[in-house]
Amino acid sequence: MNATDYFFENTYNLEKPFLVGKEEIRYRDLHSSSFHLAGWINQTVGTGKHIILLSVNNLFFLKIYLAIIKSGNICIPLDPGIEKENYNYVRDLTEPKMIFLTREVEKRLELNSELSWFPDTLPVAPDTFTPEAPGQEFDKEKCAEIIFTSGSTGKPKGVMISHKSLIANTSSIIEYLQLTSDDRMLVVLPFYYCYGLSLLHTHLRVGGSIVFNNSFIFLGGVLKSLIDYRCTGFAGVPSHFQILLRKSDSFKQMVFPDLKYVTQAGGKLAPIFIDEFREAHPEVRFVVMYGQTEATARLSWLPPEIYEIRKGSMGRGIPGVELRVVNDNGVLINPGETGEVIARGDNIMMGYFADEEGTKNAIRNGWLYTGDLGTIDEDGYIYLTARSKEIIKVRGKRISPKEIEAVILALPEVIDCTIEGVEDDIEGEMLKAIVTVRKDSIANLTREKMIQHCAQHLALFKVPQVYEFRDDLTISPTGKKIKKT
């Protein structure tokens, strides 16, 4: 079954709204629009082609995303704020046949491409057009989308997700969260991020509804949306909850009469913040989760009812997912020992696009090697002990240190640079740059100059805010840098 067919299987003819808020659309109209666009896309480029989508969360994104997948083509959703260099890399690698974006994004990226389509240039469905009910005949092993994440080399890695994986992960999440048509999710997570997309998939499948808020920095608006639109769910990465709890003067005292649960993934949130949330809002279920783009979205969850006795745990595998923690020889570890978390299930990616070596390293004998280190307790609950190699997570986004280091090393005064994550009370983890500078230049290189330089070449969330300047570089006999403490 095609993933779009699966999402609409029981809901395509509903008159109720799916998207609520500043933009609204009913299920029936969303189905009709997206299926008409799917037919047009199919006639324009055929099937199996790569199609890029650059947009914030809005109705335009919804229609195009669902249409691309329904058309039998492969959707590549990208951050509309992507750096020009990274965009060019993805475009050259994937060779898209169509590009859907807003005019603001095209102007910033200086595309001027004949492949570009905008919200005001899409074809209008004829009055006589009647979309068919979701069909059954389709090879669900085919690739549905490619989600690009930061790779250890600094170049984005394209995670290929099949229709089967989208269906499997959506079904699992609905099962353990027990979602129904009464659920309404406030979406602050972008849809070019797998966690955000999972919110779209699950609520579309069960007949629920979603509300967009693309401005989390305005906390008052977020809190108002939760109340005004009677949202039953909220999903966030660690920084969302840290900001709500530490930067908002009113969040702990406010009452959210319709809010039933919140979910947290995209990195580990310190238990002290979860405790604060649970104490302030004991009526709201706080669901800790763990996942990876390479697993479509979700791998494990911790039921709120056992949070107190499993505090700090990422839980156990979600329905349909088997998790293990193994040593370097692939042998299961004993409780208390440390090993790598590996996963198996229908939600595991097909592989990395145009990267056979990376795929072989990540998927071995049908198991996804997550790169995350952890331990287990006597009952099989997993506790993460270290981050994935080479990757830092800030606000739920995966960042390659090498990409940032390359930008800073472009400065002639800089001899060496190391990027690392440091703990922060609000952000959870911030980026720190340890910069080795020529002795005759160290007085001239300031934090402000570094931030200004980085901001010219990197997306804002990749710009380090903490800097340590040194005038000497210490290395081991093997040539590796020795970090000073």
C-alpha cells in the first residue's frame, strides 16, 4: 500500500477539519487536492523521481508532501533555511525533477530554476475531478522519501525511508500512544524533521487534527494556542521543555484543560526538567521517547506510569521494534555493562542515499547500529550513556562538528578548531568552539567576530555561542588532539 493511501484509508471522506488554526482544511478537501496534484505530478515527471520540497509547516507543504508520495515519486523535504552550499550539494546529489518552494526561499538561494513550482503556480483541480478512494495495489518496499541529516563528514546524509517503514512506524506510535480521532496536536516541530513528520502521519491516520505554530520563540503565542485550539497533545525536543519551564513566567501556573499528554524526543532531557513538568502538571502524561531518522522516527518509549522507578531510561522498544545492547563483538551485554544500542523492525531505513559504505556500517545483518552507547537494567530497560559518534544534538537537530570547524578554520588567524557540546540550563546542550589562534592574532579574535563570521556561512542553530581561545595546540604521539580540562 502507498503510504498516502494508508494515511487516508479510513479518513479520506471526512468532513471534519484536519488542519485547524490560521490555515484550515477538511480531510475531504485535503484528500481531493493532494490526489489531484499527485496525478499532475505523475503526468509531469512519471514515477520514481526525486522531488525537493522547501517550505515551513503550512497548507502548501501538506498538499505537496502527500501528493509527491501518492504519485509514486520520492519526496525530499528540506529546511527552508538551508545553507546555499548544502542545498547545492543535495540538489547535485539527488538530481530532482521538480522543486516545490516559496518565492522567498528561491530568492535567498538564488535558484531561478525552471524546475521550480510555487504555491501560486500550482494547477487548479477541475470541477469534474473526483479522487478515487485509497487503492491497495502498490509495492510498499519502494522509497517514499529521503530525509537529510547531518553526517559525520560534514556533508548531509540522505536517509531513505520506504512506504513500508512509514506505515509500520505510524502504526506503532498510534498503538502505544493510543491516539484517536479526538486527539489534536500542537505542532511546533518542522516537517523536514522526522519527529515532526510523525505527528502529521499519526493524526492523519486516526482522524485527529493538528494546529501549526511556527514561532516557538514567542512563548505566549504557544501557550495561547494550546488553550484556544483545545490541543490534547504537544511534542517537543529538550530545549522546548527547558524554555517552557525556565524562561516562561506563567507556564507552571497555567491550566491547560484539554492537554492530555506531551511527548519528548530529539535528545535526552535531564530528569530534573521532567520532574518539574510532572509536578506542575500532574494531570498531563509525560512520555519520554527515543528515536532516529534512520528508524523513520521512533524506536522506544517509557510509559509515564513507570517513570519514577525507571527515571533516566529511554524505555524499551515500541510495538514491532526489537532493541538490543551489544558489545564490540555483537554479544548481548549484561546489566550494568555498556554497549551499543541496535534495532530491528520494519521501520528501519532502506539505507543512505548514494552511500554504500555508510549503509554497510549502519545496517548489519538486518540490524541498525545506532551509534548510541547505553546500558540495561535487570528488566531490559535501556539507559543511554553517550551520544552518537561525531554528532551533537542541539534543540533536537543533529549537527556535524566538522562542518562548523571547516567554517572557522577558513579564518587565516585560526590554527585549529574543535567543536563540542556543553551543558546549558536552558538549551540542554550548546555548541562550544575551542579555537587555537596564532599568538600574534589572539588579541584581535573576539567572540563577536567569530559569531559574525559563522553566521555568514551557517544556519543560526549551528553558530557556536561559547568560545575558548588558545594559543597552543597539544597533540598526542599519534597526532590526535589532546583536550585540556
